[in-house]
Amino acid sequence: MNQIKVVGSLGVLIQAKKAGLIDQVKPRLDQIAQSQIFMAPALVSAVLAMAGEQ
């Protein structure tokens, strides 16, 4: 097929932090959670670890 890499919203946040576009991922995760989008606690922990915030 094509060579397009699919990245989810949380992956975009991690990439944005690594690129220096945002300072922290956690405030954005909190905003997502407040909008009633479910994120499993294990997923949140993994994302924070990947972003170096845990």
C-alpha cells in the first residue's frame, strides 16, 4: 500500500515535546481527560514515561 505512518493523538504529543514545540505532555493529557475522552491509566503512564515526565 502506501508508506504513510499513522500516529495517534498521544503520539503527536510525544513528538511535539521531543521537537521542543511543547514543554510538557501532562497538561495536555489532563485537558483530554477533562473532555471525557477515556484513556486507560496504564496508557497515560506509558505516554508520560515516553515523554520523560514520569
